[in-house]
Amino acid sequence: MRKAAGAAALVAGGWALLWFAGEARRSHLAWSDFTVFLWKAPSAARASGAADAVPPRSGDPVQFVGLTQYLNNARAVVTHTIDDSTKYVPAAIETMDRYGIKATIFISTDRGPIEDLWPILRRAVHNGHEIGSHSRTHPCLWPPSLRFCFFHYTDYEIAGSRDDILRNTDQPHVWSFAYPCGLCTKYDFVHRKLERAGYLVARNYPNEETGGHIVPDMQSYDPHTYNATYTQVVQKKGGIAPTGRTDLAAINGKFDEVYGKGGIYNFMSHPQWLDYGPDKFYEQHLRYVSNRQDVWYVPMGPLYAYRRVVQHTQVRRLGPDRFAATCSLDPKVFPVSVTLEFRAPESWTPEADGRVLAERKAGLTDRWNEQYFRREGEKLYVTVRPSAVVVVGRPE
């Protein structure tokens, strides 16, 4: 009896090994997919946002106030995300560009008409959009089991899609990931893989089957950056969702609510579930939220990068009108500007690293890596790289 039981156990073990080997081969499982369970994330300790090497005096003509919440001291933020590598992506990009909306375009790099999309995506990067990862093959299965997530959220899918984007565009980094079908968001090992691959934020798509994805109602930064949600969808019914969200009064009203609070309006769409044209809901909504002088239009990844840079930037006073901004983060990963607020006489102008900055008196804030200044009376907003020496001086 014992021999029979032992033989049966050996046979079962053999079949289990064969099954595992087959699954590992199909999913491109690698040794790195196991080491993540031993990998410890680097410390994300927050640096002080201000310091004084030379304390200010009451008679100093220039006073440093602090770093602004949003770039250029914008009142609110509009950020957009679109998902999937489909033939409808170019139409969505063209519509966004018509109204100056900046988006993270989440693509699966080994699915759909991706070879036809790469030239369009390269142009999108130059126009201020971000290309984010939606994995390589878009694995999707309801309900998602631990086994499914382990075998399908591999480095091949997570890091491989990042490498595909970097190889096919000149985007300097891939900051954002979107979970295919919104699955596997609860597992810490998936979060660790995303962080190890260099992503700053991973956007979810919560509870699609019950409609939970329609209005998650996040109106700020999500503190759970590897399970980050958004404000609302703007799209027709699709997938396994019970409904869509296309009523203009409702979707415009939600924007008004976020804008009124000075928050972050983060809306998402699938290009294949949109209607295109100036009389259709998508373009009408983009028109409604666009061209506001007090809004920062920015993709999701650079937006989260800005917050991280602000948290790790210190500003030291070097003299009565001289200040040094320093940031401890890698500028290749965080190539974003920050905005410093000063109080200074109205006629005084700033320079950064010996170069006079251009004044931006009007116009949209729709980039994240430029340098300029803007005035509101004695309030002076100086937008510079996070490591720069700023001098605010008298006009010649």
C-alpha cells in the first residue's frame, strides 16, 4: 500500500512539474520573477522642501515662499488616460491635440496594430503626451486568481513592455503602467515588480463587472501609487461593464466639481468605445475642459513625477536675492521642472544658472519640463529645473 501511494505521489509530482514547466514556458517566466519576493524596495524617505543656508532678514527684498502644489501655481489639473493598442488610437490622439489635452496613452506592445501605431506614438511624445505600458500581451481572465497573476504579471510583460516603448520612441522614461482589465491590483508582489521596473504609478480599472470603474471619484493624487485610480470614465458601454458614461451634463458636472476644489481631474477612455466628431460626447467634453489659463494639462506619469520631485527638492538661500534649488532624484528619471514662489518687487526679474528666464504672461500650462517665470503683482512664480541657482535681481 505504501509503495502504491509513493508511486502515485511521484506520478502526481511529475505531472505537476510538467504543468509548471509548460506554464512557465508559455508565460516567459524567468528567475527574476521569483527574486521579487526577496527584493526590498529602496527607501522613499521624503526630503525637506525648504531650507535656509542664509536666514532671511526683514529688509531682504526677495523672500522665498515655497514650492507650489502644481506646476506654474496652476489652480487645478486635467490629466487623461486612454487604453489599448487599437486602430482607434490615432483618432483619439488627433481629437486630444485639437484641444490641447495631454494624455498617457497606455499601449500593449505586442498586440493589435502596434507596428502601425509606433510612428503616431513617436509624434505624440513630441506633442507632450506620455506613452505608458499596458503590458505586452494584455493578459485578462475573470476572476483573477493568484496563479493567473503570478504567471501573467511576469517581467516579460512588465519590464519587457517598458523596454519596447523605450526602444521605439525617444521618451526618456516610462513612468506609468495600467493593469490590463484592471486585474491583479491587490498583490504586493506585482507592486514590487512594477517598482523594480521603474514605474512611478500604476493605474487601475476597478470592479468593471459591477460598474465600480465608472466613477471611482479620485480627485487628487492617489496615495496608493501602484493601485491608483481616477475620477471618472468618459466612454460608451464596453467590455463586461454594465454601462458607460456619456451624458455630457454628468461628466461636465464632475469636472466642475473637481475644478471648483482645485483638484486633479483624471479621466480615462478606451478609444474603441468613443464616438468622434465635434457633435459627439467625447469631443464636446474635451472642448469643455480645455483652454483654461489656470489649469495644468499634463499626462499622469509626469504629474506623479512632479509630486515626487517637489517632495525631494530643497531650496537654500545663498544671499539676499540668490537661491539654490537641489533635488536628490535622478534627473534622467525625473526630467520635470518645479515652480518656486517668491515675493519680490514688481520690476525685478529672475535668472536661472546665469540665463535670463522668459516671462510667460499668458498661455496654457501644458508641458512639464520648461523654464520661465510668471508674475502676479509681487508674487513671482519661477519655473525651473529642480537643481538650479535662481537669482532675482533689479532690472538693468
